Amino acid sequence: MKTSDFYYDLPQELIAQEPLKDRASSRLLVLHKDSGEIEHKIFRDITEYLKKGDCLVINDTKVLPARLIGERKNTGARVEILLLVRKDLDTWEVLTYPGKKAKPGDVITFGDGRLEAEILEVIEGGNRIVKFHYDGVFENILEELGEMPLPPYITHKLEDKNRYQTVYAVHDGSAAAPTAGLHFTPELLQQIKDMGVEIAHVTLHVGLGTFRPVKVEDVTNHEMHSEYYVVEESEAEKINNVKKNGGRIIAVGTTSTRTLESVTDENGVVHAGSGWTKIFIYPGYKFKAIDCLITNFHLPESTLIMLVAALVGKDRILDTYKIAVEEKYRFFSFGDAMFIV
């Protein structure tokens, strides 16, 4: 299976640069995976396809304003830092740009010295380990000085940081948003609950690897990045009860899918726990946990489109994307949604 098998043509103007004012007013392409039938709806119409006894599984991770722009203390040269993984209270693994301007022993200052990052070491792959120095609470300073780490294909400045967060974001830790969830409003979620649909929470902190291209031609040689997940006992029990009673498990996004498929055994039982997952889902994979998927439209040749293709088949997903392009759906993080039922 080749990476190039997952390529499709996308006009640049269909890449959404800004979120819609009303989250639930995005368009929704409904794909019936058994018949191949396609319907064109608005996202809030998703209630037409949900049933009492189903379970919607959402990823409640929260995106950190993880992009910091500062300068080297001794030269004033501009350096950008992107927080990736917290090692302990004040020590982080980060990505720096330009990398050559962040050597061990260097100090980078932010916000007129309110926050300083000392470069401790360069690790494999070129990332840095840094120790932050500051007075006060780190999260508060980050909220004030940091910017949202928007994907590289979004060139417009985001005026409201909260628009790159789901309305149910709780646990700090992501370098990117679980974008399928951006379409939900509190009112829509309440309407879904009132229908008798269970809503289960999982947490997967989305890493920057979600934007990294697949650089190998043979898909099976690609190594996924690790991401940290948590599934609480109460949420695993909720999902398992729905499965026992014949309800459908509907994952909101590829991150919820990867979490569920990482913690579900061969008998379809979801186990509570936490840890790191590198699960890579591509055609040929047999799903153990999910029945349906709500997702956005993904980049050509990405691991995300491969995951979606695993659920419905490569040819069908590429045919569907072709229709989405013809119908001028908006693509990627701030774009429209697809519901695979």
C-alpha cells in the first residue's frame, strides 16, 4: 500500500482559514458506509442520524497556547518555541525555530523577561529540552504570552483563542485541537443528551505529529508519533454498557477513534487506563470499538485520511472527497464535517 494511493487534488481556496461564527452551521456530508449513499446536510442536522441508546465519544483535551515567540538573551535574535511534552513542572520538550539559534546553555526570553527558557539539551530528532524560569503560575503566564499553535495551512490570525478549542475542552495538554469536535455547541450537545444518547469522555493529548507528512512510500513503514491518553473507569463502563445493549459507538474525530481502538480488546471490551499510544490505523485494520465516525476532511496522503479509508475503503473515501471538492466543502481544521454512518 503506497502513500501516493491516498492523494487527491484540492484547490487552495477550499482550505478554510477561519471558523464560522456559528459552530453548528458548518456543512455536513453524511456517508452511509454500507451503501455508499451520500447526503448533504448542515452539522446541527446530525441529530437526525443519532438514536436513543447510542454513545457519542468525545475527546476533552484542551489546546495549550503553546507557541511562544521570544529572543535570545545575548543576541536579541528571534526564536520561536512550540511546547510539545511536559517532562515535569517546569521542564518541557519543545520544537524551536530556527533550530540553530537554540543551543544548550542559551536563554530565550519572552514578554520582556517575564518568562525565560533555558536550553538544557538537544535530543534525537532535533527537539530541545528546556527549563522555564518565571514568577507566578506558569499556566497564567502562558495564557497571556502564548499563541495558539495553528496548523501551517492556516495563514490568517485567529482573533479568538477559544475558537480553536472545543466547547467541552477540560484537560490541558494538546498541541493541536481535536477538530471534529469544533462543530458542537453546548445547545447541540444538550439536545443530543435529551434524545437519550450517552456522551462519554476520553482524553488524548494531540501531538504535533498530527501535522507531519508521511515521508515513506510504503505506508506500513511509517512510524506514528506517541500521544498520551486517559480513559476513566466510569467512561469505559458507559461505553461498554452501550455496546452490551446494542447501541452504536460514535467517535467524534480520529483522536477519539485512536484512543478507543488503543484500549479495546479483541472481544470489543473497553478497558480504563492511561498511557501512550502509537496506534496507526490504515486500510486492512479491523475496528474493535467504533461503529460510526464524525470527522473533518483531511490532508492528502495523511495518516488521518488513511484512518478514515480503513473504515469505508480507500476507493470510496477518495470518491467521496472528489464529490466534496466538486460541492465546494471547506477542508481541514476550520472546515466542514463528515459523518460516516
